Amino acid sequence: MRNTEDDVPQPETSSLENLLHETRSFPPTPEFAAQANAQPGLYAEASAGRLAFWAQQATELLTWKTPFTETLDWSGAPVARWFGDGILNAAYNAVDRHVEAGHGDRVAIHFEGEGGDTRTVTYADLQREVSRAANALAALGVEKGDRVVIYLPMLVESVVAMLACARIGAPHSVVFGGFSADALRSRIADAEAKLVITADGGFRRGAASPLKPAVDEALEEREGEPATTVQHVLVVRRTGGDVAWTEHRDVWWHEALESADVRHEPVWVDAEHPLFILYTSGTTGKPKGILHTTGGYLTQAAYTHRNVFDLKPESDVYWCTADIGWITGHSYVTYAPLINGATQVVYEGTPDSPHRGRWWEIVEKYGVTILYTAPTAIRTCMKWGEDIPAQFDLSSLRVLGSVGEPINPEAWMWYRRVIGGDKAPIVDTWWQTETGAIMISPLPGVTATKPGSAQVALPGIVADVVDDEAHSVPNGGGGYLVLSEPWPSMLRGIWGDLERFKDTYWSRFEGLYFAGDGAKKDEDGDIWLLGRVDDVMNVSGHRLSTTEIESALVSHEIVAEAAVVGAADDTTGQAVVAFVILRGEHADKAATPEGSDEVQLTLRNHVAKEIGPIAKPRRILVVPELPKTRSGKIMRRLLRDVAENRTVGDATTLADSSVMDLISAGLATPG
Ligand code: 6R9
């Protein structure tokens, strides 16, 4: 069903006006431009022959066992085949070939644990460890095509586990360690995973936080549900804490690797062989398993990493702060940097543990030259004050990246001045789990950057902003972001649900990929992203579905109905605000201050249990009614007005227009 004007929030005009008054621009310095990987001619080269351009990238950036002869087959649209007859292996490309080229001694990963423990892993070390892990997986019966769920903190083993799966052609599905047992359970079930890789726990804010219990719970038998497909659980020992052990099912990672051979012949796969499934929130309660394949994904990941970050593998120290549980961690921690032979930092913990200068201390310690992080982190550091980063030497930084949500000009300027010393170019990179790799971004050394704008589609990518009728809007106009041509790292579908794939991305506008983001073109034709136009929220750069949190809330016995909105938040971009109607006597109880506190606590914990702590509502407002259209759709736009303390907008399409008065009146009453 197509969304209607009633329930699709339109891009906010107020914030738009602010953005369009932004006229600052920062041209590249001649010194940077002269040494940059990307040169201005790249755009012309790509548009002169897009497919030839991508074929050249795939040939230059990857090593193929059998070279491809066909670049793109779009006859099965919207499922693309890129480099379809080529044969390769992702782990071989990420690891072995660098060792073969004589770079075995180069550091691949500087690991920094939260507690300050460190580990230096060279490409030669990585080759041994990935090979051992691949042999261990094979010994546990994992074969090409079997799915492996990875539920780990940020460890060297996390990268090794992903690459070991890739090495044997077993698609991995990483589930973010912050997700609950229930969320893990449903993803394991949907992917029909044969094996789970987890850890006893990880360190967070100075304490050990267990992970394995969630796996045990996720695999428990439940009446009325099919038995799990999981045969073994491979457990990394990180914290050394006690773990419950299921004989014959659970296996220690270190024991399995110890006895495994350090040599392993990669399993060569077709370019279109599935590399991974990554679940992401959609507009319904059920997460979508986004499917990525091998050749095209790796090509675009490597190409963007090289050009957008200006990576020089011999001299740069790269650090992407994303967790491997998100697409940014897949593309820009595990795959692209290693494919490109980079040296990178992997950090286990949070930015404020044990102190608020931890990130900057790490930048100084390793001489980080390229930093890739999210606006929410930048805004948090802004809040902590610039005297904190000022205590560290950040002069090694030469390129700064941003991803995950629109970056407001103020945060952009702070990032540039305080972290980048007023010289490092900022690349604001727009892309999605579905796109697999960066799509829209300035090129450092080429583009004059503008605070707050992702600006231009990369060479080889065709993006546009269209109106409701799919017409391209003129400069100065706003509408929906679409991608007009297939790209190598595009998703190949939603796991097990081709119809949903077509419906979600390809049915809104004929022949165009609908990204779900509002966007605007400025007078120069540069693109400004304005946030989601569907029921997907963006909290600290993480995608959360309103529907998913609503169903978690109504699954609690005291809740009759729930509506969730993302309200603007200075630090996290959006914050989850829930409106709930309680059942019977619970509503009266919630009217007292103590009762209200109790309801808040109960429901927030319930959401944490059902989905994970990141989905916990910031505020829960108990209301007598919810605003609905005549067709029964909740008008979230109006609730957002309430949540953001604005005058409530046009409520004329409500079935009962007095509902908003009732809600506002109820909330104004103390208690
Ligand atoms: C990579 C990633 C995708 C959604 C996307 C958009 C938002 C990401 C952005 C941005 C404005 C940027 N988004 N990068 N919005 N400017 N530079 O974050 O993937 O988790 O799938 O989220 O994030 O709304 O549609 P994913």
C-alpha cells in the first residue's frame, strides 16, 4: 500500500530554510588537490562510459580468480548481476594477496580494548588467523552457502569471523551486540543460520557486559515455534566471565582455532555469490534481511574508500568508529580498508571511557590520519567542550568523514575547526545498508565542501531528487531522493522476500530506486539530505522502525495502543518518543507521579528486552486517545508536533479532530 500525505511526514520546511541560507564553502587546498587519489576528470571519465568505468574499477581494485567478461546484466531488474561470470574470494582479496605482494608485515589492525589492552595484527597474522578460523568453521560442518550469525563486540575476532565466513563462501549475518535475545532469535530464524559466533562478553564503560546469555536464550526451545537450525555456537573468550555451557553445541573459539591448520585454500565463488545478509529496520515491524553479493559490493566498497577518503595504504592510519553490527562497520571496517591494504584502528569501547578524551587520545597514540564517524558523536563531543580534544595532538588528521544522518552545519563547522584544525576536508557521505557503499559525497581535493550537504553523486553513480510524479526537480526544488541507474554494490534483494524488495524500493517510482529520504537541490545543484520520509527513525545514526517499537510496547500487558515518533534531538538527531494508551486501571495509576515513573520504567525496560537498549523510548507519554485518520492510520506528524513542543499542525483529516485537544490538555496537567 502506498503511503498517503497523512502519514508520510514531509521534509521540514523550517530546517530547510536554515540549511538553504548556508553559503559557506571550503575549496580544497592546492597541496591536497595535487596529491589526491581522485582528480576532477573522474566525473567525465565515468559519465563517458559508466559500465566501462565500473569494469575498470573492478579490474584494478580486485584480484579475480577468473576475470569477468560481462559487466552488468540488468535483464532481471530490479535484481542486478554485476561482473556475473567472474570468480573471486573476498577474504583472499582482503588478506592473502597483500601478503603475496610482500606486505605481510604491514599492520592491518591496531586493536585498542576498552580497558587499554592492545593488540597489533599484521596482514600475515590476519592470514593465519582467518585461515585457521575458516578451517574451524569447516570442521564444524559449515559449508558454502550456509548462513552464520555473528553476535560479537568490536574485537579483532569479529573481523576474523566475518572474513572466515567469506573465505568458505558462507554468508554471514552480523547482529549488533546491543540487540536483545528476542531480536537475535528472530534474525537467526529468518536466516536459518547453522552456526552462531559470539563471545562470553565485552567491556563497556569499565565493566564486563555478558553476551552469551542472550544467545542461550535466543536458542531456547519454545512451544509452537520450529526448533532452531543452529547446530553449534562458537564462543570467543574475551572477559573471562562464567558462561553457561551446552555440551556438544558450544565450542570455544580459541580451542577450535588452536587445533586448526594455518593454511586454507579459499573457496572461490561467483561474483554474485551471497557475501552477507544484514538486517535493518523497515517501515513494518519485521526487519528486512538486506542481501549483498561479492564482486560488485567489494568493487564499490574499495573504490569509494580509496577516493572518498583519499586512502594511501602505505602511510595512512584509518579509523572508522562504527560497530561491525551496522553496514558502516561491514563496508568501512571489515571489507574496504582491508581490500585496499590499509592500516586501521579498531576500538572496542565508548568515547567516554575511562574519560571523555579517549577518542582523541587514540588519534594521537596511533597518528590517525583519516577519521570516519557519525554526527551524533560529533555533537556529543561538542557538548563536552572543545577543551577536551584540545588536550591532544590531532595534527595527523587529514580527512574527516561523516555518516549516518544529516550533519547540521554547526556540528560540521565544529568538526572542521576543532578536530580538523581548519584544514582537513570533511566528506559527508550519504548511503544506506541497501546501497552497500557510499553513493553521494564530496571528493576531497576536488569538491569545494559545504557545511551540511552531501553534495554530489560519486563518479559512476546517478542520483536525483524528484517530485511526487517522478519528475526531476529544478535547482532550488525539494522532493525525494532516488537512484536512477543500477550500481555495483546495490542490494540484491531482501532475504526470502522478493516481493517486499520490489514493493519497498521499486514501486514508488517506475524504474527508480526510492531511498526513503527527503532531499533538496540547491542553486548549484548540490544535494542536501533532509531525513527519512517514512516511518523509520534515525537515533544516533541507527535506523529504528516506529512500527517495531510500537509492537514491542503493545506486547506488554498494560498497553492497549501505542504510537512512536522520532522527535528532533540536539545530540542524537532524533529521540524515540512513545505515546501509549494504557489498559483499564493502569491508566488511573499512571496519573500519579509515582505511578507514572513506574510505567516509564516498566515500558522502557520492556522495549530494551524486546529489541535492545538503543530502542528504549526517551519519553513515554500516557494519553487517552491517539490521533487517527478515517482510514485508521495514526497521524504521527501531529504527535511529532507534541513531542517537539510545537503548535499542533493541521488536524482536519482526523476522524475525530478533538483528539489532539484531549492529548494536549492531558499532557499539560501536572503529574
Ligand atoms: C550508512 C548508513 C541509512 C539512512 C539513510 C539516511 C541516513 C546516512 C547520511 C544520512 C544524511 C548522510 N543517512 N548517511 N542522511 N546525510 N550523510 O547509515 O546506513 O543505517 O542503513 O541508514 O541513514 O536517512 O536513508 P543505514
